[in-house]
Amino acid sequence: MDKLRVLVVDDTSLYRMIVTHALQEIEDVEFVGSAPNGKIALDKVAQLKPDLVTLDVEMPEMDGIETLARLKETVPDVGVVMVSSLTQQGAETTMKALELGAFDFLGKPVGATASENKDRLGSDLKRIINAYITQRYLSSLRSKHPAPKTPPPKQAAPPVIATTPLQAVVVGISTGGPNALTEMIPQLPGDLRVPVLLVQHMPETFTAALARSLDNKSAIRVVEGQHAQRVEPATVYIAPGGKQMKAVSIGNTVQLMLTDDPPENYCRPAVDYMMRSVADIYGAAALGVIMTGMGADGKLGVQQMKIKGSKILAQDEETSVVFGMPMEAIKTGVVDLVLPLGSIAGQIARLVGS
């Protein structure tokens, strides 16, 4: 397989250098050039024909959002990874970029030495690049071996039925999440009679921006979870970046607890962490959902939920940006139903109402 050709776009020479050095240390990647702003980047994309562009959000001449929109119009097959400052404004803009089709984003690390910044950004970039290479490879396989237009008829799977009335839904999601959630969450009814506890792998500040963005688009209420917050129906609680979130039973209520417990699967918040608490409190009255994302976070969580009698849904490969998390959950054998993105909200509403 040919090396992944990457163009680096950032108005800061220091970050162009840091990203470039990080790329040069990743196997199967070829650094093809750099640009200080979006206007120059568009010319270089035409000349150098990269497979992937790392794109700074805030730049003079032409910012990251306008550049991304132009790229999606002219070269839609070129992948884009946004590079954003860890500020509220940077987070809000990054949400827009992910909705426009950016593959993922990197937060520019702050408050550490130049060496630590380089190491942290390099580690995050390598993880994202490897996920993009895998997704690109699988997409090429699907295009070479498409499913037959008229597949042979097969027996329909029996419908999933929640034999115990549901009291909570827990969702785990990572790479491709903001875009997928922008489609899925607005499809949930505003009067959903259970709470939704959601873990999206994101840094601090970005989860708050995601919650605001989804809340503006949805009938159901969407908030970033707060410590000691009472869990109520018809509300989606997004775990804050940098914290672990779990549900705890206090008297006759269920509340959220935010902790500084260690990362699990290199993630904080972690899906496994959240699902363990949901399994303990709700048991068979909970529904687990694993959606697009890299890695295996949620794999142990869905097994613990299934032991307690929970139903489990997973997103299918075709509609997942990265099929890592759903695939790992499916491989455990505990998933009751695999669904395309467009059917997940409807299935949640059906099971909650059943």
C-alpha cells in the first residue's frame, strides 16, 4: 500500500515544524509540504495531491472552516484533520468543522515544555493517522468488492424486545462521533422517558461545545454532565472531557459523579467506566449503544451490561467512520442488533417505548 501523503497547514511556524516532525516519525506516512494559510493550501493541494491535510482552525487570509469547505467542494476524497487551540472559540469552530466532514481533530497542547508538547501532539496525531489509514484501506476494499445489488433473501432477524422497562440509555462513541451525533441525537424524541448518558472521547472544553451544538439542534435536552447532577428523563448528559463520569444511586435518585480516576483504554472519559456504573444501578433496565470510534473502549462495558441483562446495540461498519469500537463490541457476542446510523435513534425510541 502506498504511503499516506500529508500536507501541513498552520500559520504558526512552530506548529508547522512540530506537526511535520511528528509525521516524519510515523511509518507509512510521507510529508509532502506545508502552507501558512488556507489560500496557499488550496494551491498546494492542487499541486501536491495529498491524501490528508492537517488544517489549523484559526489562520489569516482564509481560515480553517472556509478552507475545509473549499476542499470538500473541490477534492472531497482528501481527508482533513483539524488542529485547534483548546479554547471555547476554538472548540466551537472545531465542532463546525467536524459537522462539515473533517475526519477528526487535534488539540494544540498548552502549559507544557516544547518537548512535552511535541510528544503529546505526536502521540495523538499517530493515533488519528493510523485510524485514517485503516478507514481508507477498508473503504478501498469495499469499493473494489461492493455488495451485490440484489443480495439473496435471508430470514429477518427477530425484533429486539426490552423485556424489562428501560430506565436509562448509555452511549459510547469516539472518532466520527460529533458528525454521527449531529444526525442521531436530533432524531430522539423530546419527551424520551429515560435519560441518555453519553461518553464521547474529547478533551475538556470540546465536550461543552458539543453539548451546546447538539442542544441547539435537538428536541431532547442536551447538557454537559456536572458533578452531583440529578439524572432526569428526556435529557442527554455528555461526560466532560478530562473527567470520568459514572452514575451513582443516592437515596431514591440517580446522580452523576465526576472523578479524576485514571484513564481507561487511554481515555478519560471512558465508555467502560460509565457502562460499569450503569450496569450496577440499572441492570436489565439499561440499554447500551456502541457507535463509531477507534480502539476497544466499551468492549468490557457491554459485557458487564449483558451479564446484568441489558440489551446492546452497535453501529454497522458501512456507516461508521471508524469501525473499531463497534467491531470489538460485536466480537464479544453480546450485541443484540447491529444498525446503520440512521436507524439507531428510532430503535432507541422503540425500545424505550416498549
